[in-house]
Amino acid sequence: MNPEIASKIADAVDAAFDRQLEFTHELIQYPSLRGRELAIQDRLLQEMSDRGLATDRWRIDAEDIEDHPGFGPMTVPYDEDFNVVGTYTPPETRGRSLILQGHVDVVPTGPEENWTRPPFETYVQDGWLYGRGAGDMKAGLAANFFAFDAIRAAGYAPAAPVCFQSVVEEESTGNGALSALLRGYTADAVLIPEPEENALVRANVGVIWFTVRVEGKPTHVREMAEGFNAFDATNDVIADLRRLEAEWNARKDEQPDFDRVEHPINFNVGLIKGGDWPSSVPAWCEISVRAAIYPGVPADQAWAEIQEFVRQAAIDRHGSEARLPTLKRSGFFAEGYRLEEDGAAESLLAETHQQVFGAPLETFTTPGYLDGRVYTNYGNMPTLTYGPRSLDIHAFDERVHVESVRNITKTIALFIAQWCELDPLP
């Protein structure tokens, strides 16, 4: 790339970075928890319109996507679940098209008294921007827009279509990204600036969410031995799941890129509820579980193995099928993905990363979920999940590193400029 043009684009990122940071603060201050994303999506739609992009806003309709293999069972009604997309289309296309995606949904905060400041009250301290969603992933969302702005501020425009996608449901099913794909949004590459420590994700696990319900036999505590304690039985089920988790982790050496990950398969019990009265043996207990699966393992196959393992363990313990737990899918039903090495998009990202950071682009394998699986597995699009440094995402005092965001924005801008090519503005 012409060094003078590259310098102009990088300088334009610096010149607008205070505004970018201010906009990122604003996005974080929207408490866009699951089912409460409408306001921030309308705000982003306005940002797209203000940039002259052709806008699209639609409510996710389960009937449009529920028959697709990438669909996950809905966790809440979709009455106010909207995706928004803004598309830049050049007068004449010469370069390669690009999707820039981010998600607006954030996970619950947990007890707010455990945060240093309220979770949606943003502030910068010691070079870190704090707030729920700061890293995951509103800093990346803002970076997409300001990378595009920097190109135009330098006097150019992309010579290929660029779609800015803001989706919901990344944290619970991935149905937002799936809805965008099935609406027809495709490109020659996808870039998603999730918080990935200035590195590129090579592979990530798939995820299955499910609930386990155990029915007990209530009695008064004075006759406790005559009852069947659903809590105790649920503890047994959790122990069974831990054994299956260990078995799957023992298979990691058979999986490309996962042999170096210490514990790639995690079964997390994230919710628990049950019982009716402190002086009664609990009649029921229900847990919600998030289980990881390796890329290349069909979700149907993994789900069948989980169900059979829990079923057989219960039979072995009780000697019959009288006390079988009930398992039900409850959200993610997503297969993992792997980005093939040395593709054109990755090579260009490595080049622009080196130019900005002065260091080679690192790749890694993550035991987390990413929407990249939608575009890689079902859209046959190279998907670059690459973004800034963060700390404590999904935890208290979530934060993103400010200078990392600046450099990621420069890298994205230079990537757009070379992937899409450039036309001078009139």
C-alpha cells in the first residue's frame, strides 16, 4: 500500500480518536442486556444513516431460521429483537467486499455492589475503559465505524461494498448472526473485532446450552430418609457431567489446534433453582448448563452423547429408570469452527497488523463461542475474529485497553483500504 495513504489513514484515526472514545462510552452506557437491545440498535441505525449508508432493520423471526442447522432454541421472545445493517456501495466495484460485524447484547452484571462503580457508569483509569460490554464488544463495534471514517477523512472511499452489521443474540444462541446470513448478507470476507488480545482466533469450540431437571420425593424433614432429595441427586448429575467433561478433554490431542489448550472443554453450571420449603425435602431441582464441543463434532452427536451419559449414570446409581433426570436444550446449539491457515484475508490482516503494532500477528485457539462459526460453517466466508485487549469480560469491572482499541482501529482501517481497494473522493 502507498505509505503516504497509509499514514493519512492512521493519522485520521488518531485525529478522531477522542470522538471514537466518547462514542464508545455512549454505547457502553446503554444497558443492552438480553431483550433490551432495541434502544442501542436504533442509535446505531442512526449512525449508519448519518454516514450515508443504505440501512436495513428487521425483527428476527424464528420461523425464518428455526429449520437451519445453526439455529439455537430461543431463550426469550423475539418481539423486540432487531438486527441493523448499514451498507456502503461504491459507484463501481473493483475490490473485494467485506462484512464488519459486532453484537450489542451484553451478559448480566451480577451483584452490582461487587463492581468498583456501577457497571454501566463508564470511566477510564490507568489506560483502561471500564463498563459492562466495554470489551465484549462495544469498543469493537465503534472501531468498525471509525475505521471507515478514517478512510474517508483521508480522502478516499472503499472500492467494494462494506456492510456494517450490528446483531443481537450472540451471547445466547448466535441467532442474530444466522438471521443476517439468511437475509442474504454475504461478502468476500468477514471481520468481527471481538476482544481477542490483539490476536486472531484460529479455532473455537461449539456450544450447547441445556437444562437438567431432577424430580424428588418430598417429605417432612423428620422423615428425611424416606424422601428423595432432588438437590442431592442434582449434585450427582453434576458429578456425572464432570466425568464426561474429563473424557472429552482427554480427546484434545486428536483435535487440530486444541492440543495446546490446557482445558478446552468446559461444562459450566450457570444457573440453579429448586425446592419449595426449608423444612421439606426438595421435590425438584433444575440446573442450566453450558457445554463446549470441538469443531467438527456435529451438535446432534454431542447432544446425544450427553443425554446417554447422564441417563446411563442415573440407571447405574439407582438400579432402574425410575429416577431419570430430564434434559432439554435451552439456547446455543452451535458447532465450532476453524479458520484455515494462510488465506488471502488472514495474510492481509497479518500485514496490516505488523504495520500498526510492529509485531507479527499471533493466532490462538479459544474455548469460547464466537459468531464467526455462522459465516465460516454456513456461508463459506473467511472470518477474521480479531480485536483489542480486555480484562474480566463476563466478570466484575469489565474493561478494554484504550491504546489497544486505537491500534485495532488503525489495523481495521488499513485492512479495509487494501481488501476493498480505494477510490479517491470527488
